[in-house]
Amino acid sequence: MESKNAFRRFPSIKINGHDKDAVIDCNAICSQISLLCQRNTKTIIVIECYPGVNQTELKSLFSPLKINSFIHSDDLALPPAEIDAQIKHDLTEDPVFGIMTTRRLEEFFPTKKLEKARSKINDIQSGIVFIYGVGASLICKGDILILADITRWEIQQRYRNGLSNWRTTHTDLPRNEKYKRGFFAEWRWADCIKDRILPKIDFYLDMTVQNAPAMVSGDAYRDALEQVAGQPFRMVPYFDPGVWGGNWMKTHFDLPENGSNYAWSFDGVPEENSLLLDFGGKMIQTPALNLVYSHPQKLLGDRVHARFGKEFPIRFDMLDTMNGQNLSLQVHPLTEYIQQNFHMHYTQDESYYLLDTQGDDACVYLGIRTGTAPNEMIQALKEAQTETKPFPTEKYINRIPVQKHDHILIPAGTVHCSGANTMVLEVSATPYIFTFKLWDWGRLDLDGRPRPIHIDHGAANIQWYRNTEWVQENLVNVVTLVHQSEQGTIERTGLHEREFLDTYRVSTSATLPIHRNGSVHMLNLVEGACVKLISKDEHFAPLELHYAETCIIPEAAGAYQIHSIDGTCVRVLIACVRN
């Protein structure tokens, strides 16, 4: 496998006009706030903390200030046992799946306690009142409002290192259950607060890197997000091992040795990935979701925003099984099932684009073999969980040979998994947590525990009519030519009519204009070393995209062209929300 190490693991976005508005030194951060406090006899500092922010570190950061009174908002919330009881229904007994909560953080803060805190603040005549914690902004806006934020990936890393969820008696949960509480409950509450205060904050405080905070003024931060919403950009990818993982990404992306493998790459998931904003050489890392909240119409396009609101509906990730193992055999829920059972608006339709394969045995398992009896297959799946007899996959599931640049469509309800020795660019709708595993090849996870299997959920969603003939006709390389000229070709490679995404493969050795359809575009360079994305009207500066990198082109960025820098033929896969 040829190494192509131009992949940028920490892509930054240059922010214009604010070179002096960010500070990265602890003393400089504290000094900047101290100067503001000296202007008044009494100053109320409010620091809203996203769950997962190290609040001990936060207090230490501002300890040089002469603070008269501390108010910790966490102490005003309901006792942990009461919060656990109130959200038990949302979290369910399942180790993986919960119900998207409709609760708000305000529900966990008794009015009497908030009023008592406000009365205490009013009685203080001078000095600094320091209000901090989760829900701090519920007490009052204060004179200085700061959002202390952290990326989702860093929260997950801290979960693995022992961090517990916010205000819970369940402090020793396995990491997947901590993630579940975050995904279905905590992050939903905190995101509502964040969305409300982003237009008002005086400072944005990046607490992602332990003991290395960075701060930028609220005006500069908001202007930065507005700049990003009008130009192509990359997010900061992250990589994770898995029981089935391979070594393709290690080789091609020059990843650090981890003693295992890398199974996943998330390079196109705004709810999980972050932006690295460059303010005159000073870096602020911020959740990309903040951009979705701040400028959804510019980012998504008016038509897409009208349908999805402040949700980014497209996801690109990578699945590496090169010299690894098969993924788990799985199925995703139908739309009505995910709505009724999990309070999600839409489901995880997806597809596999084969970035690379190795050997003659590379394959994807897809759909039900013609003649399969549903009851017989479900019984075989259940027996495989309780007996030593493995599930005879190829007796019931189609094994589809694949090669580089094949595109396999997977509408929800289709049984599927990628096999070993494949490198998959997965293009899908966003609700990625809802995977019903049917069979995991009798193995344990990296932590030595069995991976959760959900046969009953899966059986309720399997579309049995998607048999051998249907799969070959509807889901395997359904490619149509859209455009052909001296400049290059554009092919529509999917997705299925049941899926709301469209994908197009652009091939050019010159410069090829791309038509906009009122939707945000997500791109990945699937062939070639590098391309340049060029605005047709000089609306944005050109952006280079290297092999296997993903980028987002907001709808507000306008018309653009794909340019082959050295005249060699390049291929770019584009996903958008169809009209």
C-alpha cells in the first residue's frame, strides 16, 4: 500500500481581522479579565461550563483574581439521585440506546435555590462575584459572561480515563454507558444552553487541552464562525481502534503507533468533530456544532435548514478493516421505528464507498439471500448468541465482492457489514449511534466484554424483500452519467431513492465547475494526491484538499470549481441533500 502522508491531522482555519483577540497563556487570560473587573466596584463573572470541563482547573485559572464570593451552580442543582431518577426513562435499561430527551437543564435547578443565590449576589456590595459551573448562566447574566467549552472527543477520552457524568450516583459506569448518558441527555441540555448564550458571551474559553486553556473575545469568536460559514473548511479528524480495525489509515495518514489498530476515522461529523480556529497563530479549538448553531442557514442552505433545523444531516467517516476483521452484521432502524422508539427525526441511511480493497476476497455482506425464511434466520441468530454454533452468514446474507471505487447503497432496514481487507468511506445521515448488531462473529470487544447484540430491534426492521436480485439491481454500483465534457465527468453514484442524500463522483484532469443545488456539500478526495477548490466569483480563498481528506463547502460559499493541480486525473466524491 503506497503511503500518502499529506493527510493533515490538525487542519486549522485562518481567521482574518482578529490576530490580537485570542490569548493562550494562563496569566494573560486572568489579566485580561482582571482589567475588566477594575472598572467597577462590583463585578459579577458568570462562567457557563459544558459538562466535562475540568472545573477545578477553571477555578485555579482564575485564582489570582481577588474574588469575594464563589457560587458554584452545580451545588444549586437537584441531588444526583433525583436527577438519575428523573432521566431514568430517557436512558432506559439498554446498555447502548436511550431516548433523545426533551428535558431542559432548567428542570434540575429548583427555583428557590436560584432565587436564594440571586439574593446573595444582590447583597454583595463590592468586589468580584465568581459564578461558575454547569447552569451558571441560569442564575444571572452577570457583567462578564464566559462560555467554558470542550470538544466531544475530549469528553469521550476523559470518560475512558475515569471522568464520571455530571451529577450522577452512577460513577463507575462503563465508557459506553457514560457516552449514552451524554448523547441522550447531558449534551442535549447543555447544547440548548450553549445555543442560547452564544450570541451574548463576552468571551469564549477553550478548555479542551488539560492545563492549556485558550480564550478569545465573544465578538471575535462570533465573527470567526461567520467567516467559516462562508468558505470551504476542514474539521479536526480523530481516530479510534476497534476489535475489527485494520492498518490502512496507519500507513496512509502517518498515525501514531497505538499497539493495536485504527478502526474508525471521523473526519466529517460536525456533532463530534471540532474546528481549529487560527487567531494570529493562537489556536482556539471549538466544537464544529457551534457553527451549526450559529449559522445554520448559511451553512446548510435555506432549503436544508427548513427541513433539518440546527442539525447537520450528512456524515462522512471511515471504516478500516485492511488486514483486520469483518464488521458486525447489522441493520439500521426504519424512519418510523426510530421516531417512535428513540425520538429521532430521521434515521441512518448510508452507503459504503470503497476507497481501497486488498486481495480477491474483499467483500461486503448486503441484503438477504433469496429463499431465506425469516423465522429460520432469526432463530439461527439467537442460537449463535447462546450456543457455540456460529451464525452461518453466507447461508442467509449475500456476499458481494467489491473493489476500489465501488459504491454500495444501504438504505435503512438492509442487513449489511463490510468485510475484512476493505477501506470504506461511509456516507450516511447523521444518527450514527443507532446500529442494531445481529451477529459479531463470536468475538469480544477490546475491553474483553461481549459487544451488545440487538436481535429483537433488528428483526423488527429487517426488510426481507431486499433479496439477492433486488440488492444487485438497486444497491450495487447504481451509477449514471450526469455530465461529460473536455473538462471532466460527473457521475451520480447514489443514494437509493429511500435516502435523502445524493452522491456524485467528479473526475477531472483540468478544472470542472460544480453545480450547487441549494444544499451544503461534503467532499472527499477519493483518487489523486491533491485538488484545489476554487470559488467561481472569488468569494473565498482557494482550499487544497489532499487524498482521503473530507471538507465541507457551505451553501453560502457559492459556486465553486474542482481544479487538478498537476493535470493528473483526480476523483472527488460529493454528498448533498437532494432536491
